[in-house]
Amino acid sequence: MSSIYEQIGGAPAVDAAVDIFYRKVLADDRISDFFDGTDMDAQAAKQKAFITMALGGPNQYTGKDMRAAHKHLVKRGLSDSHFDAVVENLGATLQELGVPAATIGTIAESLGGLRNDVLDR
Amino acid sequence: MARLTYRGGSFEAEDGESVLECLERAGCAPPSSCRSGQCQSCLMKATSGSLPPAAQQGLKDAWRAQGLFLACACRPTEDLEVADADGGALEVAATITGREVLSDEVVRIRLATGSPFEYRAGQFVSVIRPSDRLTRPYSLASLPSEPQLELHVRRVPGGRMSAWLCDEAPIGEPVQLRGPAGECFYLAGEEQPLVLAGTSTGLAPLVGIVRDALDRGHRGPIALYHGSVRASGLYLADELDTLATHPNVRVVRSVLEGPTPDGVVQEGLDALVLGSGHDLKAARAWLCGAPELVRLLKKKLFLAGMPLKAIASDPFVVAPAGA
Ligand SMILES: Cc1cc2nc3c(=O)[nH]c(=O)nc-3n(C[C@H](O)[C@H](O)[C@H](O)COP(=O)(O)OP(=O)(O)OC[C@H]3O[C@@H](n4cnc5c(N)ncnc54)[C@H](O)[C@@H]3O)c2cc1C
Ligand code: HEM
């Protein structure tokens, strides 16, 4: 079976999703502080990596990498509520791009499997 | 921990330390300026070992392939052998041929190169002072079709390169140039709306880009914003007025405080740009000058619907005090 990444159109679809998602998180007071880096292009590149991974696209990351990548954010207070907000924003982004609700549910569920890694527990 | 080899010496880079910081501790660092991966002053070459991707961000492909990298952005995770970037092959000799006072703060410097120097209007070059290899980036206001390169240099109090260029170096003085670099140049569909905004000498690349766009027959609307805290930071009024006679071009000059000369409004650049009804989903933007303003505007334009890829910016990051 093809991955959700392939179903929604691969790299071009992810490119379209990055701007929408980034705009949403920057406008979301619950989590914007985590994403408000000085170099927006570098931040966008990391979010592209995030979305690719969330959709099951080709990526090099392991759960251990997710632990390392977010450790400095956990020190700054990253918690379950932030995690939920990110998943919510990704869901809203995909909805805007016309991804069916059932598919979004599957994605959210699979991201849940990374919760303990991202939150370093 | 990674081991650095340089000029026959061997140095331990501490965790998270950049090559620049490590070599500074050892007292043998290359020249540097912005220390944040923007200006390419601290270019070095890796002769063995592998570079983290961030170390080559923003470098042209040909340079990447040669193992060139930025010492300030390179935090090595494994052993690395590094050398000075090969001056001869990467640099072009130039001489200072002209100096013209544009305002109390800004001087126009003209340079002639000894051999052809390819660039796009709006890119920046590294200017290297031969006597001590002091290196600083300056943006190009000229077009490649013109015989000389043109820089707008703002006199910074206590500034080493800017004081030398503006007041000390005699006409005929040699300098070395490296580059060009940067993504700030005309690249757009002929009908696209163009929005250009800059503070102080951030105007230099923007006038280059506007003139280049017009030369290439750009037909869409062009809005050029020049802002400064006070009127003393504005310059080039006559040339901007001439540009504004072109039917496609609108020029807006603004200050934040103090007296407003004729034709200058008192409002923040961000409010002006965002409040002017530009079709941001269709436009391209170029933002240059004070880093805080460039970053603020970039974020606001993006949040207002502009694709990130449609925004080119050069924050003029200066060397930190004491460096
Ligand atoms: C991509 C890029 C393009 C650039 N293009 C231009 C250009 O076209 N024209 C131009 O004039 N400059 C430009 N700059 C800035 C330029 O490279 C130098 O940083 C600037 O001229 C100061 O160098 P200096 O050697 O004179 O001062 P330094 O000797 O490096 O600085 C002296 C002291 O002054 C402080 N200082 C310097 N500038 C400021 C400031 N604005 N506000 C507060 N403190 C300051 C420094 O922190 C330091 O303590 C650009 C920078 C970048 C990154
Ligand atoms: C399932 C959940 C998540 C996944 C799969 C994920 C994935 C990723 C990936 C792949 C990167 C790039 C790492 C790199 O290459 O450096 C990254 C970086 C980042 N993530 Fe996440 N992430 C998740 C949750 C979150 C949450 C909840 C937040 C904050 C609210 C967050 C904030 C960030 C930030 C700010 C960065 C950039 C870090 C930096 O600049 O150093 N992430 N994430």
C-alpha cells in the first residue's frame, strides 16, 4: 500500500503544506514562541522535515533523533498541550489542502507514537 | 568532541563550538564579521573530513563542491582538517576609483576590477582590506553593464572598514573582492508586483534591483520603500525622484521620528508596506538593512499571505562589539 505521503502528492504537496502550517503555528499563541526563530528559512526547512515525517515520506529520523531534536524545547517547557496543538495545526493544514478527515485521523494517531520521544519521557 | 587541524596545529573543538570560536581560542582565527552565517566573511576550506550541512548554507554550488564553508556556522561533529580559503582563485583585485558624499552618513564608493567580475545587481561582495585582511560585506548598487562597481557605505561610529572606505583610503587604493553572494536580485515574472523595502544603506541593493528590473522590461508595479529612524538616515533623494517618474514605479520614503522633509512620511516601514494594499499572494519582495526590521517585515509579509520563497532578504548584520 502506498504511504499517505504518496497519496497526497509527495514533495510538492509537502511544499504547499509548509507555508500554511508555518503560518498557523506562528499565529498560534500557545506554541508560536517555539517557532519564532531568527532564520525563517531554516525554520521552514525543519518544518518540511516534520511534515514529511508525519506523512510517512522518506526521512532519516528515528525516535531517538526526535528526542535529541526537541530536548532543548522540553527544557523550555514543551509539554503535552503543545504537542496536541502541533498535531491540531497539522490537521487543520491538511484539511485546507483537501486531505480526508479519516486520513488526518490516521496521521494524528501515528504521530501519537512519537509523543514520549518528543517530550523526552 | 571533534579535533581540528589547521596550519599544522591541532585543536579540540568543544561540544557545540564553531570552527571560528575554536580557532579564536587558539589565537589563529580567520577574518569574520557577522558571525551568524549571513555575510560569508569567514570563508574557509575543508581539506579532509565531512562538514555539517549548516556549514555551507547559502554558498554557491561551485564553492560547496570545493569544500568551502563558513567557519562561524560550522559546528563539527567529527574530526576536520581545514585551511584558509584560497585567496588567489576566489578573489578579484580592485581599486577604489571614486568617492562621493551622498549624505552626512553615507558615501558612494566606486570600484574598478582588474578582471571581469560577474554578479547580479543587489548581490553583495566581501570587501577585503589587503593590509590586515579585514573583511566586510557590502551590497552592489550598480548594474553589471556599468563599468564600475558601486557601493553605498554608511559611516559607523568607530567602524573599522566603513571609516577606512569613507574617509581614509586614498583613491587608487587596492582592495580584494570575493563573491558575489546572496539571493537579493531581480527574479520575477514581468507582470508581478514587486515590493522592495530597506533601511539606511539597505537602499543600495534595492535601487540596483529596481534599475535591473526596468532594464529587463518589467511591466508590473514596483513599490520601493526607504525608511530610517530620522531624516538624517535618508539619502539619494534625487535619484529616487528620477526613478519615481517611471510610470510603474512608486517610491515611498519614511521616518519614525523628528522632522519630515518634503515628500517624506512619518510611519513605520512595516505599517506602510502592509497597509498599501499590495497583492501579497502574487508579489515578490526584497528586504534589506537593519536586521530587526528585515526580520519583522519578513514575518509580517509571510503571515499576511506571502509565500516564504517569494521573499528575499539581506539583514545587514554587523560584527558584535569587541570582535
Ligand atoms: C549581507 C550584508 C550586506 C551589507 N551591505 C552593506 C551596505 O551595502 N552598506 C553598508 O553601509 N553596510 C552594509 N553591511 C554592513 C557592513 O558589512 C559592516 O558591518 C558595516 O559597514 C560596519 O563595519 P565596520 O568594519 O565599519 O564596523 P566594525 O568595526 O565592525 O564595528 C564597530 C562597532 O560598531 C558597532 N556597530 C556597527 N554597526 C552598527 C549599527 N548599525 N548599529 C549599532 N552598532 C553598530 C559594532 O557592533 C562594533 O562594536 C552589510 C552587511 C551584510 C551582512
Ligand atoms: C510528533 C511530533 C513531532 C515530530 C514528528 C517533530 C519532528 C521534527 C523534526 C523532524 C524536526 C527537525 C529536526 C532537525 O533536523 O533538526 C523538528 C524540529 C523542531 N520541532 Fe518538532 N516535531 C514534533 C513535535 C513538535 C512540537 C510539539 C513542537 C513545539 C511545540 C516542535 C517544535 C520544533 C522546533 C521549534 C524545531 C526546530 C528546532 C531547532 O530549530 O533547533 N516539534 N521537529
